[in-house]
Amino acid sequence: MGTGPSVQDRIIQAARQEFLQYGFKDASLRRIASAAGMTTGAIYTYFKDKQALFDEVVAPVTGQVESVFSELSKSYYSNDSIIREITYEKTIEDLAVVYDFIYKNFDLFRILLIGAGGSAHSDFIHVLVKHEVNHTLAYLDRLGIGRDDNMRLDTTVIHTISEGYINALLEPVRHGMSHGEALGNLDFIVTFYTGGWLNVFGRCSHL
């Protein structure tokens, strides 16, 4: 016979629901302890404070999200080759992978996006934007774009574009959309952003 979830697992499961409902700032260790069937003091045996517990709850996302995005970004360029055309088909395929990851961890993404205020992960969205900026600049540098006086793409411009892009991709999470609804929105998002980049590339004499 199974012994059921461990004490630590019970705490994490209870904390996940607490953070999902109340967010980090208003979450109560007393309510978490009650839901887990223990005293508040017992939680400190496993986690030194609310932040440590929050870190553990969201770890499946924070520990993997950058590698998921990095693998896709780097698929456009490597030491040996570079994809010179951002196609609609490849972007749709890549973002479907991203949404698979997001919807496998949907509650955790909601916690990080709308409930992380006051925690060490309150800048979660900015971590993703920074990643997108860095990889976009690396890609453009490999293409030789950004040095042309007629098409200057600096970090500020790329940051603005990247922030809009990442936020557009995560809007379904904020609004509680289903996986299918999120995928349905991809057509417009990809058409919009792919079209913009193709227009930029078309104006660059380097390509």
C-alpha cells in the first residue's frame, strides 16, 4: 500500500493553492499549515520562511523556463549555422512547444504572473524579457543587423519589442484561457510579429 504524500509534499500542495488564491503577499502560513494538517511551527521544520516555501512551489517553472526559451532561441543560430528567415511555420511550431510547457504548469505561471508581488520572483516577467532581448541581439549580431545608420536597432528598441511580445504570449495565462484558446490566438500574434521582423530584414541592406 502507498503511504500517501510526504509531509513536505502536503505543505507544498497546500501552499500552491494558497499562493494561487491569495498571492505571495497575502498568503498565510497559518492557513497553509491548517490545510496541510499541521501547526504553523511545523512548517518551519521544512522551510525557513514564506519565501523559501514560495521558491519551492514555483521551482518547476523557475528552474526550467529559461532553458526552454533558450533552446528555442538558439535553434535560430549556432556556431555552425544560422536561420536567416523567420518563418511563420517555424514560429508557430516553436510557440506550441512553449505553450505545452506553460499549460503543464499553468497554475504556477499564474502564481508567478499575478501573485508574485512582494516575493523574490516579482520580476519574473522581466527575466523572460531580458532573455528574449539577449537572444534577439545575439541573433541580429550574427546576421550583421544593427550597425546600419538607416536601421539602428539598439537595446532599448529590442527591449520594447520583446516586452510586448512576451506579454502577448502570456496574456492567455493572465486571463485564464484554455490551452486550445491560447493556441488559437497564436495565428494573429505570429502573423503580427513575424511580419514586423520580415519588414525590418527587408529594409536592411545586409541581407
